[in-house]
Amino acid sequence: MTRSALLIIDVQESFRQRPIWAYASRPDIVGQVTRLVDAARSRRDLVVWVLHAEPGTGTVFDPASGHVRLIDGLCPADGEPTLVKTAHNAFTTTNLQQLLTLAGIVDLAVCGIRTEQCVETTARIGCDLGYRMTFVTDATVTFPTPHRDLPATATLAEILADPRTLPVEEMVTRTEYALAGRFATIRTVAELTGDEAGQQSGAVLADARG
């Protein structure tokens, strides 16, 4: 019986429907997740997929939109559960904890969208529930984050032009600082898989962002 699991959170088409996707921290998220999934399957770890839904909202997270599905290129294998949540973390509105308990899971790695929101919140809750959490930092995605005083009606152009907007690099760094030594161990795709291609891809992306 496996005692480790990989949890892929909200890597779904909903996010790609938003204009801000063009400024995503990891546009190569499908490749990063695929490397993690391949490694987990080779170890016979449990792989769990999670989607976020907001029924009745008329947004890209409303199942009626057709966008509450995994981004093309990702596909659960037979026996890999797909859960649908309506809260920020992957535990509160699903049977994830029961599933992990029945599988005897002790170690839980998390990745997905968004870095500081659903993925970080799941890592915090998972730690409090007694799991040894690993946060796969370069297999998460975040976006430029507006200041709290910017009106909710602000356009993407206004968000990007505002000097108070938090850049993606800073958001990732803040999340790592908040989790490390408290809620999770911070790891990279290359560290978990031994995949040099993944490590080089991350370096190239960092160089491209300047």
C-alpha cells in the first residue's frame, strides 16, 4: 500500500479563459505537472486530481461554462480519482481526507493553481490534519496580484500599470517563506523527479522573465 500521494489542484481550463493567463508565472504548467505525475505513477504513489467549481455563478468556474475540466494534455489514469471542490482548500468540501486515510497516505505533495490561494491553503490544512506536506513550488501558477485598495472593477491594464501590484515572482517567494518550516517542505520538480529537463526549463523561463 502506498503511503505517498500527489495532489494536482485546479489545473483547469477556467484559468486559461481569463485574459490574465497571458501573465501566468508558469505557462508550462502542463509539462511540470506531467513530470510529477509520471514520477508518481512510476513509484505507484496515489495521484489525485482536483477541480474547482462555482455552480450557478455564470463564471468560467461554473460547470455550465464547460471550462471546469483539466487543461488539455492532462488526463487521469484508470483508478485516479478526480474530486470537485467549492472551497479554496481541497479538503473542506470533498472526501479527500477519507480517501487519503483509506489509502494509508502519510506524505502528500501538492501542486497546481493558484500558488498562494488554493495550493497554499491546501498545504496549510493538510499540515494541520497531520500529513507531511511537500509544496512543489515550480509546479504552481500565480498571476500579478492587485493591491487591496484597487477597485474590483479595475481592468487588466490598470492592474498591470499599478505600481502596487505584486509581481508573480514576489508572490511565489512570499508563499515559500510562509510555508517553509511551518506547514510544508519546499521542493522543485527536478528535486522530486531527478528530471534535468524540468530544471533547465525552469531556468530558461526565469531568464526569459528577466
